[in-house]
Amino acid sequence: MLEKSRSIRKVPFGKVVAFLFIASCLVRIGESDFLLKASDLVADVSNPDPDRENGQGLDPALQDLISDLSSREKRLDEQARELYVRSRQVSEMEQALAVAISELQVSEENLSRTIEIAQQASSGDIERLVGIYTNMKPKDAAEIFEQMPPGFSAGFLTQMDPSVAAGIVSNMSPDSAFAVSVHVAGRNMDVPSN
């Protein structure tokens, strides 16, 4: 088997291309003696002339065509290698991005839980303070509320029973009562009505 494979001659790529090119031309031209010329070409390709081994003795146009095809083949091979490398890089980047997205989602869930816990704690603290201010004498609570920024004191007043809040506001100075009232009235102005 090895002896048979060694005895088969490898036909140079350029000669095969030349043969196919010439055969195509002859078919297109419509030569009547196409088979005769084709058989001559087959014989020429299958029995290579040592002088023509490197394209010597061929028609210059045919040599140019073979050279062009060879250089195009090399460029295409190089482009294929580059595309393969790029596709591998893109694949690696996609995997890294998937990992990063997964980690980001876990972080986001953890942050949401932390915010929820903080809001619950803050809400509990505010409820306790509202209870303390509700149980104070309105005059004493009013003195404390006047020291607070109007928006902050408005937050406490909106969570109190209206009669208790009215007692505190009535004991505040007119300027402080007005500022707190403006904040209470404007708390929901930015909420869409639809």
C-alpha cells in the first residue's frame, strides 16, 4: 500500500488551476476540437515537464493568474486564522461578561435585601419617635419641632393622629407652622395623577 502511494505523483496546484482555466475558456469559446485539446492538456498536466515545474515556460498571463490565485489563497488563509482568533476572543469575552452579569445580579439582590432591612429599621425608629412625640404635651413637642427642618418635622406630623398633630402645630410659631404646612401640602405634588 505504501509503495502505491509513493508511486502516485502529486500534481502541482498551479497546473490543475491552469488546466481548469483553459478548459473553461475552451468550453465558453465553443471549440469543436475541445476534447482533443483537453486531452492534450490532461496529458501535459499528468506528465509534468521538469522545466515547467516552477511555472517556467507557461504563458505569462497564466503565470500571473496562478500567482494571483496563490496570493489570494494565502490572504484568505490569514483572514481565516484572524477570524478564528477573534471568534475565540469574543467567546472568552462573552463568558467573562456572563460571569460578571451573574455576580452583578447577586450583588444587586444583596443590596436590595440590605436596603429593605435598613428601611424596615428606619421605619421602626420613626414609628417609635412618632409614638414618643404623640405622648408628649403639644407645647413641649412644638418646641422640639421648631428646632427641626420643616421637611423633617412634616414627616413626623403626617404619621400622627390629626388631632395630636393639630395640637403641636397650634403651639408652634406662625412662621414654623406655615413652613411645616407647606411641606405637608407639597409632599405628594410630584406623584403622577394617572
